[in-house]
Amino acid sequence: MASRQPSMSIVSEPTIRHRPDEHVSSFSPATSAPSPASSPGRLVVDAQNISLTFETADGRVDALSNVSLQVAEGEFVSFIGPSGCGKTTMLRVVADLQQPSSGTLLVNGMSAENARLARSYGYVFQAPALFPWRTIEKNLKLPLEIMGFSEADQQQRVERYLSLVNLTGFERKFPWQLSGGMQQRVSIARALSFDPAMLLMDEPFGALDEIVRDHLNEQLLQLWKSTEKTVLFVTHSIPEAVFLSTKIVVMSPRPGRIIDIIDLEIRETPEFLKIAQRVRSGLRAGHSYDE
């Protein structure tokens, strides 16, 4: 099975979807952007009957079976399902890190390989994958250096995206001097630094504690609203998927199949907002988010 490493240029039932109030997130810029999902555009991902089978020491593994999915520009799509159901595999197929055994796939209107070469996506892994000997600033600059951006442009992008994830002032820190949540925010900033059309995120907050994870979910949602990027997001968390997504793709145990696609509605009822704010206030009263 061919496998590539990422380029550093790196009938549904509606349910509740909630976006945080503007003051909640330190991730977002001062101005509020309209929801990108309110006017979905062209197809960014068009997958038809994707199947993937590979051989292992223990025998043949059917990882994906006849997966068909369309993702429109500006959508936030979460993949959820049991471990081993093919969520990450599907993300890797979109990223051209693994090749399907059959089916067709277009990413930004081109083959997955050409989309990878065109640096059409940024990839955020489960672990931050930062180089410990490089400062935060130099970690962000690495893909920009590889792509040949000028020093002035590199610096401008570092400042812009560190500000976007609320990490201005940490440029000269090393990864080991930052908390896990802060490191993942650096990873997100690095993935956005070259302005890709799409962000692929493989359980980026899975290793973090629940309170930090909840806070980063709020920040990610505001970041998505402000950048209007298309996001494909792998998670094991039902609340996380419901909170973040415009669409949830539910996958079956292996071989991975799509068993449901849920389009979420926004129901910002006064009761929902009141309860959400009460929980949020209680969490903030007992825990610091300065990490």
C-alpha cells in the first residue's frame, strides 16, 4: 500500500447546533464574520464509491467500502464512528497520503495528487508535531521556508496567524515551554500559514483534558467563521461533532461505510443559550484558560 507523508506546504435527523457568543473566544478577531455555511459554494471534495483494501501481516483489511461524499466550500464536516472505522483513512485519502483501491475523488476540482502538489490543504495531526529545537516562530516559518516565501512575507504571516490563535508574544518560546493546548494552536496556525483552501484535522484535541478541549472547540468555531475555510474534522466525541459541525458523517465499523449524514440546524433558543452560558461561566470560575 502506497503511503505518502504530508507536504509541509502542509435521511438525516436535525439536531441542535450552537455557536458561542462573540465574547467567548480569544481565538477570533474583533469583528464577527457571517457563517460560511449560510451560502455553500462549489464542491471542494467530491468522492464517489471510494474503497480501500490493503494487506497486512494478519491478512487483508477492508478499510473503506463504497464511500461517497460531497463537501461544499465553507462547510465544517465532522467524521465520527468507532475506532478503526476508517475516519482517519478517509482523511488521508483526501490528502493523497493513501490511495484508494477503487472509486473516484476530486479535491478542489482536481485529483487528490494534484491538490496535494498545489498545497490545497493544511493538515493538523493528533499530536502537534512541532520541532522541539525550533522556536514557535521558526516552527511556523518552516513550511513557508520550504515554499520559498520571502523573509518579510514569512514574518508577516507568523504575526498574523499567531495573533489569530491568540499566541502573540510566544514567538521565541520553544514547544516544550507551552501547554498541550497551546501547542495545538501553534499547529493550527502553521497549517493555516500558507492560506490553504481546506483544513484537514485528525482528532486535534483528543489528547487534551475536557475543559481545555471545550475551550479550544469554541476557539476553533470562531476561527472557522473568521477564515471561512472548509474543514474536515475527525473526532470520537459526539458533543464535539454536534457543537462544531454543519454536517456530521457517521461511519460504520470496518469496513468503513457512511451510514448517515446529518445536516445540523442552528436553534439558538433563549433556554439553550442561558444553560450554555451558565455552564461556561461555571467552568471559567474554577479554571484558568490562560494555557
